[in-house]
Amino acid sequence: MRSDHDDEGPSPAALQRALGLQMELTAIVTRGGGADRLLAGWQQRTGEAVAVFDRLGRPLGRSGAFRPDVLAAVGERLTDGMLRLGEILRLGPSSGPRLAEDVEVTTFAGHDTVRGYLARIPSGEESAELTSPALRSLLALEYERHWLLDEPARRQRAEQLRRALELGDAGGARAYLRGIGIDSRELRGLAIEARNETHAEVLVDDLSAILATALIRHRHRVVECLVGADPQQSLADYGLDVPIGVGTPLAPEHAARSMRQAALALETSRRVGTPIEYRDGASHDFLVRVASPAYLEAFSSAALDPILRARGGEDLLRTLHTWLVERRSIEAASERMGVHRHTVRNRIQKVAQLTGHDLDNIDTQTELWLAMKARGFGENRDSIA
């Protein structure tokens, strides 16, 4: 038997809150906030942690309170089998050790096709339940606008990136970026090596939305883009297991430099197997990391063995390193090492004799510095690796 209470719909207050929430979310999308701000806005206004996944179960974004371990657990469950339109997947503590709370997963669609999944940690708030379909509709719209690019859209973004990389003056760069809806004081380059060209096209589609960038392209297997914020957390959530290089954040007129840094970092990432962020001023470290271990050993031995084989070789090399760090100042090296300046001068002259090179020559200094870097001889170390 059904009571009159069972026939009651949502309360007027809940309907009013739901309408206001829907308007606020729509405003975020209208202003071009992207999926990340949409999810953050939902969490801020409802208290619910949310995340979004693509149709293969790969994370595309999450609000701050949606924990990475829960994100991984939901993603693993989605990769086991796709949901059909209208289906709801409810996960909880019984689903796995990483799920200490209930998670509800629903589909969002475009053109009657599942485009992705919305995962919520429900609060039980009536207005949130009423507005969750609107959130899914807005995510579907974001998918169509940003995640599913057609070829003309890809060409447009590639052209925008090309122009941004060519602009070298501050005023022109900022004016151009504002003209295409970008207002960032700094940009950083990002270079990613996809598994193949098809994967590169998928990455262009996905990263356009995940990183909220309109400056992106792929050249064969390498995806290049400029982003305003540090992309590494978003990329980690997305789960990329390919070489990744990140440049330093620079003013827009220096974007080309950051992109070159990202390309150099990508070379290093290929070798070491992890994402690499270029550190400005640390180009020697990158050169050392890019080279093969066998080459580094041969190079450092050729440069340093004449010094190390001499009597007191380690002291000579330590003095040389300190002298270079102190910008070739005998007095500063003497004070730093706690020895008389004549001792430093005599050791530097001995190094010059052993190597047969003029230590005032910049090429000689660079070669010896790189050789010491290859041996792991750092500024704060007291001995050779």
C-alpha cells in the first residue's frame, strides 16, 4: 500500500537549491572553465567529491577531495567492463580495500553513445541528487566541445600553438593569447611521446580538456602543448606510461624556449623511464642524463684520470671543482676550503700541467665540469663518486 507521503516529490526548497546549482554550473561552462573547474565547482557547492573517466575507464579529472587511491580503484573496475547507457554502478567497502566509502558511477553520453563516466561520493543531499543529471549533461557538452576534436579543430589548435611559439615580444604574445581566450602570465611547454600516431590523436583530444589548453598539436608520435599550470598531477591521474618532458614556466613571449626545454626533458625521460621536468639552469645535468653510461664513463675517464692518477689527485680535483664553483676566484676557493690561497693556486697550476690545457679557456672549463658531473661530483660533496 502506498501512502500520500510516497507520492510527495522534492521539497520546494530542494528544487530551488537544485535550480541555483544548475545555473552556477552552467555559468562555469559558459565562461570556459573546463571540466576541472566544473568538478571543483560541484564539490564546493555540494560537498561531494567527484571524478570523471573516459569511455575506457581512464581518469580525465577529479575534484580535490576525490582521493587518488579511490580514483585508481574505480578506474580498475571500469576497465573490467563498460556500463551501458542509463546503468548505475555502485561501489563500496565490499568492492575492495581502497573503497572505504560508497561511490556511485553513472554514464554521460553524446549522440546516444557513452562518452565517459561520472563517479560521485554521494552526500545524500536532495538538491545534489536532483542536479546530478545536469552535471552529466554538462560533462557531455564538455566532451563534445573539447575532448572529441574533429580534424579542423585539431588543425586550428596546432596553428594557434605554432603562432604562440613564434611570438617573441611581450606585448604581441599577450595580445594574441587574449585574443584566443587565454590569460596566463606564464606558460610551460609539454612534450609527450605517444605509443603511435593514433594514440597521439587521442592524447590531443583528451589533453585539450584535461589541461584546458587550446595550444596543442602532434607531430607524428610526439604531442606538444603549452599549459598555464603545472600539468604533472593531471597527467599522473590520467595514467600515462609514456615518456614525458615538462619545460619551466616562462612569460608567454618565451614560450618557444620552454617548449625546447620540454623536448630536451623528453629525451631524458626516454632514457630514465619517468616524467622529467626541466630545471632552468641545469642543462649540464640534462646532458649527463641523456648520454649513455658507457659514454659517460669513457668521457669522464679521459678528462679526469690524468688528475686522479697524480699524487693527491682527489685533493686536486676537489680544489678544481671549488675553484669553478667560486667563479675561478683563488681567494673565494681558499676561504671555502679552509686552506691558504697559495695552496689553491699551486693546485690549479698542477691541474693545468697534468691536463695540458689552459684552464682560463671556456671550452676546457666546460669539459672538466661536465666530466665531474658525470662522476657525480656535486657542489656539496666532499669526494668523488
